[in-house]
Amino acid sequence: MKDILDTVIVIMFVIMVAMFIINFNRQQIKKHTDKIANNEEKNKANNEDKETRDE
């Protein structure tokens, strides 16, 4: 009985760690994609400003 209980606890622990890693990776990916999108918007605005000044 103790072996079964230990196995269940280890499996639950592994699942909890896996869920933490997956969610942390999703959070980091979202953070970086938002940062890239923000940088692209800034670059686009800067390029438009340069084009209007050149004309």
C-alpha cells in the first residue's frame, strides 16, 4: 500500500512540476512576443517620421 501511495505522490509531483514549467514558458514567450511587437511598432513609427522629414 505504501508503495502505491509513494508512486501516486511522485506522479502528482512530476505533473505539478511539468505544469509549472509549461506555464512559465508560455508566460516568457508572451512577454517576448509583446516586446517584439512593441519594438516593431516603434520602428515603424520612426521610419514614418523619417520619410515625412525627407520629403
